[in-house]
Amino acid sequence: MDHEYKTAKSLVTQAKLGDKDAIEKLFTMYSGSIYSLALKITAYKSLAKIITLLTFIEARDKINSMRADSSFHEWLRAIAVYIAMESIRSHKYDDQIDAKKISEYDYEYELDQSIMILPDNERIIFILSRIEGYSIEEIADLLSVKNEYVEQLYNAALEKLIKRNASLESRIVMEQSLTRVVSSIQPSKEFVEQIIFIINNETIKDYYTLVEKYQANIDAVEIEVKETYAANSKKKYLNSVQKQYKESSPKEKFDLIISVAKTVLKYIQNIIYLTIIVILILATIYIVFYW
């Protein structure tokens, strides 16, 4: 952990000087931790991804205001918690267990599963208190509720966890079990690449407006991110081919033209195969129902 702290501190120093590679390394290093935290709080993969994305955008924009003696990881997690709370408030989470959301979470330890099937508000309060170390007063402030309400839901969550596993009544067993709760769940490589693309893309200024636009359908945000990333990837590929062509020798240019031609032909071939399949399906339907 000490080595990780020193590495992060060095990267933060470089990032404050405008080194994009340093920012990319920092976000790659902690993407699993932030995604895991967001997923535990929301129990909803699509929303967890958006919270992760917004956390890194916020960190990118405010990294120069981070105190030199602060831990980057703790600072990042504090941002993630705040954004998660804002997202939950905007989505008007109720206190009911959603089987679809829970099925999206991959369990590893029994306590993980027990925490994830708690009602939303109880789960959030327990995670903030016992895993993130927030006080009752701090949680009440984050949720804009009274201290008594937080204590009531925390006690309800604790009672349910102990009911599922009586050994958790022991403080020692509880603490040992909490250390085994998964601290990092790696999102897909594609999603991490999308995050890096967005934080390095100067044309994307504010994804908060995008989230507000799709409050009723958070999955649409994920789709738009993917489409923007895919479009940019194609553009980067064409630019790289053009640059490579200009800098190549005659033989290399010929090889490059052949390579691009093969790629285009493969794409056309796939379209032809798909067209044939559609025609066969339509022909079969016509024969069966109209012949």
C-alpha cells in the first residue's frame, strides 16, 4: 500500500502539471475501486458506470485543488460517494429490493451477498458507515435526513445481517468479515478505455448535463458514451492510416493499401453474408405462409 501511495503521489504531481499520461495511469489504477464502490451503493451496473465516469471527470477538473498531503485514493472515493448520493437523490430510489438490480452484482463472499440484498437505504447507510468510515452525522448530511433516521436504518441493516449469519454479532467476526468484502471489481477493458477517451477529449466538457437529460433512462447515457467512443475510434484509425501512408516507403505504402483493402473487403463480405441470411429468412417465411 505504501508503494501504491508513493506511486499515486508521484503521478498526481505530474498530473497537476498537465501530464495526460499520468492522469490516465491514475484512473486506470483506481477504476476498479471506484466502480466497486459505486456498484455497492447503487446495486445497478449501468448507474455505477456513469458514477465512475463522472467521478473521474470531476477529479480531472479539480485535481489542482487537491491538497498535497491528501491521499488521492481517499479523495477520489469521497468524490464518488458524493456523486453517488446525488445520483440516488435524482433517481428517487425507494426502499424496495429490486431483484433485477441485485442479479447484476457478482457475489464472492457471503457478507457481500447479505449486504447487497439489503433494502437500498439500509445498504447505503451500512456501506458508508462500516466500509467507508463515515459518521452518523456525516451520512445524515449526505442523505439530507435526521441522525435518528440514519441510526434506525443502520440498526435495521445490522439486525438483518446478523439474522442471516449469527456469528456477525461478534465485533471481531464482523470486522474480519468486512475486510474480505470485495474492494475492487474491475469494469470491462472497453469501459476503462471509454473513460480514458472521455477525460482526454477536450470537446466533451460536461457529462452531468447528459445524465440529467437521461434521468429516466440511465442506460441511454451508456449507449451515447459507447457511440461517441466508437465514432472517435474510427476517426483515429483513419487518421493513423493516413499518417502511416504519408511516412511510408513505396513498398510499405503498397502493403498498407493491401491491408486496408482486406479490411474493407472483410466488412463488405460480412454485409453480403448478412444480406443473404435475411433473404433466406424472408424466403422461408414466404414459402411457409404464402406458397
